[in-house]
Amino acid sequence: MASATVELPTMIANVLGGVRRLEVNGTTLQEVLQDAFEKEPRLRVHVVDEHGEFRPHVLCFINEDNTRWHERRDLPIRDGDKITILQAVSGG
Amino acid sequence: MSDNAGKELVARLRESVREVGPREAADAAEGGAVLVDVREREEYAAGTATGALGLPKGYLEVWAESKIPDKKRPVVVFCQTGVRSLFAAEALGRLGYKDVRNLAGGYRGWAEAGLPTELPGGPLSDAEQRRYARHLVIPEVGLEGQAKLKNARVLLVGAGGLGSPAALYLASAGIGTLGIVDFDTVDESNLQRQVLHSPSRVGQKKVDSARRTIEDLNPFVNVETFDVRLDSSNADEIIEAFDVVVDGADNFPTRYLVNDACVKHDKPNVHGSVFRFEGQASVFQRGKSPCYRCLYPEPPPPHMTQSCAEAGVLGVLPGIIGLLQAIETIKLTLDIGEPLFGKLVLYDALATSFRTLKIRRNENCSYCADGAEFPGYIDYAGFCGH
């Protein structure tokens, strides 16, 4: 079981009452995200759809690597990994 | 030391450096040798052998290895008459260049032999060369690079928070033609970040205000304005006419339209977007990087996003991101450095952190996948999450 952090963008942090970072545990991306959703139930709907897939306007990085279009779904998580959730913003 | 030390040194160099005449030099260049003009920048700018590299003698040792990385490649150096270049030839030999020849008679002899010459600065006037003097001494820019900037046509989508800083610096740097597409008028609430505009312009068309600011800043820039909302009926005509597109839009429908048109017309799309204290930047180009749709296949539903008007934005933030876009545009135009292909820069102003994340192409992207036929523009009309 690895310990990792999930970092959230301002847009999502706003709907969680300002929570920008979660400490999570698990051995795969799916497990640590599930842990994050249990700790912040309102997070789930903003990150994944009803099938558990990342929403099209949301990105998830493990450290510096984008997980979108990755061949594997059960990406391993190691101690100290930083999971970054991003969402498209339109401001210009 | 004798009073004739200089002459003696030249005589010794003539014995040790291989000298060639103009015709032989031209044949060598034809066969792959690099012609190097070691005269001062002003002399080079006034005319040089066609295709010659400008490498002033004073900078020779500093620049040579970056400009001529292959030390086995034959080099023919020349100055005005063939004397200064003897010293340059000797210096290149000391740097390890294996085959260095001196053009006897120099540029004068080359021109008198009727061999081809060119103005490497192209259309740059003396006034422009004075204005861009700090660019001209940078090896990665120089006269050739500055001429590339002058010949470049860059389109700014939006004269707002991102477009303003990008426009100011791209104009100052000498981008020859700046296109600006924006249908909006200047509002007081824009002035906290949209530095192209000023209180006296409130109520004016943004494209007109932008034109005045840019023309004041640099009269050498040609400004082309499009006082329209970019949409699927005009995107082809506008975007096709430019070399690089800078996306400074403030809404998702325009961002997807810019992406799709850039993919269709194979234009680099220099992306920037901001929200409160956070910004994102990347460069998308078909075949070289993911496109915006690979990153975000669809816009968020309106209830999952907010615009700057709704949520606010720190006025300085688009300054940082817009200038990243300006620098990427310059790099693309000069073909230097590493553009942000396949990378997404995140800037968090509160944490003062820059992160560069790797992004992937969607191999099945309906727009940019290899061999994909353009599926047409998608009308996101009615999307209210501007």
C-alpha cells in the first residue's frame, strides 16, 4: 500500500470548500482515486462520469505523465507519487 | 618587435592558410562547404555572398561551434579583401576545424567575379536594424532571424488578457504582420489586465484600440484587424492567411474552433488559458504534438466551469501566460529551441510554481490522427460557459 497525494485545481477545490490536496492510499490509480472519492464524496462527479471514466475536460497526471490515452488502466502508484487533477479552463 | 610585425604575421598566415579564388570558393560551396563572412555586421548586412553565414570575427570563437557543428565540413572564410579573414581562418583551425580556406580578394573579389550576392537582412532598413540591435547580436536571431520575424504573419485570437501582452511583445520584437480578431469593445472591467487598452478607449472596438497601441509601439508592424466573432463561417479564410495562431480566446467554443481550424490548415496553435491564479500553456501542431482535442476531447458542461467574468482572474496572471505564448511564437518563427510540443506548462501564481507535464496524442483523434479526414466544425452555439 503506497501513500500518495492528490492535487486539485482551483475550479474543483472551490466546490470542495477550498480543499486543494488530499493524502490517499492505494497501489493503483483506481485505488487511490477511490480513496480520494471516499474522503471527499463531492469530488467524484467532477472527475469521472457514471462509468468511472475521466470526464473529457478533466486530466489526471501521475507525477509528470498524463494518464489519458495510456494503454493501461491499472497504473501502479508508488510511495510519494503526486496525482494531479486538471481541468480545462477557458479564461483569456 | 619589428615595425613590420603585422605584415610579417600576415605573410606567415598566407603560408599556413590555404587560399582559394572566388570561382574555387563558389565550387567548394556548391560541393557542401560553408561560406563564412567574418566582416562586421553592418558590412555583412550591406551585401554578402549568397548563402554565406554571417559570423563577425569578434564573435568567431564564441559562435563558430554552434553555427558550424561539423568540424570536418570544409569552411571558406572571407572578409572584404581577404586579410582579416586570414586571422579568422587561423582561429578556426585552432578550434579544430579540419579544412579551412581563405577567399583571396575577399567579398570584393567575389562580387567582381560576378558571383551571386544577397542582402541577408532582406527588407530590414537601417532604422529597423538600429531598433533590433539587441536581437541582431544574438546568434540564434541575427539578421536572418530578424528578417524571419519581419516576414512572419501571426494571428492573435482575442485582444484581451492573453492577447494584450502577447501583442505588445510580438510587436516590439518585430513580427511583421500581426492579425487581431476580436468583435468586442473595450470595457472598464478589462483594464485591470488588458494592457493594450486604456481608459480613453472605453467603448471603442478592441481591434481599433489594439491597432493604435501597436502602431505607436512599433510603426514597422503591419496590423490586420478582423472585427468579427471567429466562427465556422470565417475561420478558414482568417486562419489560413497566417503562419502561427495565438489562442487568447475567453470561451470554449472559440478554443475548439481555433484548434480545429489549425489542425485543418496545419498551423501551430499557441495555447494559453487562465483561471484566477492558475494558467496553462502549450503548443499544438498536427503531426508534432497532441491537439487541444487530444488534451480535452470535449468542453466541460456549463455547470462544471466558470468564466473569468464569473470567477475573476488576477490581472497579472494572463501577463505571464500571454508572454509564454509570445516566446513560443518567436521560437516557432525562428525555428529555435524546443517548442512546447507534447508538453503542458502549468503556472500556479499562489505557489509560485511552474510545472511542465507530458501530454499524449490520441491516436484515434477524429481531427489530428494520422490520415484523419477533417470531420467539419462543431457548432457549440448555446454553450453558456464562456
